[in-house]
Amino acid sequence: MIRLIKKRCQRLMLLSGLLVLLTGCETITQSMVEVAEALPDVNFAPDTEVPLEPNWVQATGYAPISLQPGETQQQKMLMAMRASKLRAYQELAGVVHGQYLYGTTTVQDMVVKNDQFKTAVAGIVRGARVVKTYPVQDDTYATILEVDLNQVQRAWVVKN
């Protein structure tokens, strides 16, 4: 008989505890609804994205004009323009995706004998735009590219 009373008391306490918890949840939900309604013209739809401020990253590529293939100075200049743009894309890919770096150092008798490193970069850069292409001094061409990192991240989220 005592066991039966204890079990009923335990169930009653459990039910009353759950009732208190549920009442608290209702209060919190009601508070959140009141706060949301008080905010002016804000859409809280779950699939609506919050617009982010652009996060522009720039990279500059350089190319020597005189070392480019071509029969005329104009052809060499066009090739340098293209090479500087490709170099700028390589720099942007390194910023966006990172670079692979491999290095070796040889030390003999506590003296550095050989110190080498190699780098590699691979990746797709979409949405980049040319900011400026211009000659630097007499024999170099430069191209500045920029990309919004927020757009790059969104493309990766959508693709992956």
C-alpha cells in the first residue's frame, strides 16, 4: 500500500514538474513573439538570408612586357596584359582557397646548406572583376582583380 502511494506521488510530482516546464516554454515563446512583433518591418522567415556587407579582397598580378612572345611591341604588351591578369587570378585563388607550401632545409655542421620551398595553388575563382589594368614604369604591366568573399562562400555553400 505504501509503495502504491509512493508511486502515485512520484507520478504526480513528475507531471507537475512537466507542467511547470511547459508553462515556462510558453512564457518564453510568448516573449519572443512579442519582441519580434515590436521590431519594425523585419522578416523572420527561416529561408530569408540576411544581406552581408561586401568583403572585397584584391590581388595584383604583374608581368614583364619585354619577356613576352610577339613580333611587335603591341603584341608583347597584349601578352603582358593577359599574363598579369592570369597572375592576379592565381593570387586571388591563393587568398580564397589557400596555398600548398612544401619546404626543405638542409643543415650540416649547424650551418644551413640548402633552403628550398615550393608553392602550389588550385581552385576556382568566380565573380572576380578587373579593377584596373595599367603599365608600371616602362617594362611591366599590372592588373588588379577583386572578389567579394561573401559571394565566394555562398557559391561553396550552394555547390557543396
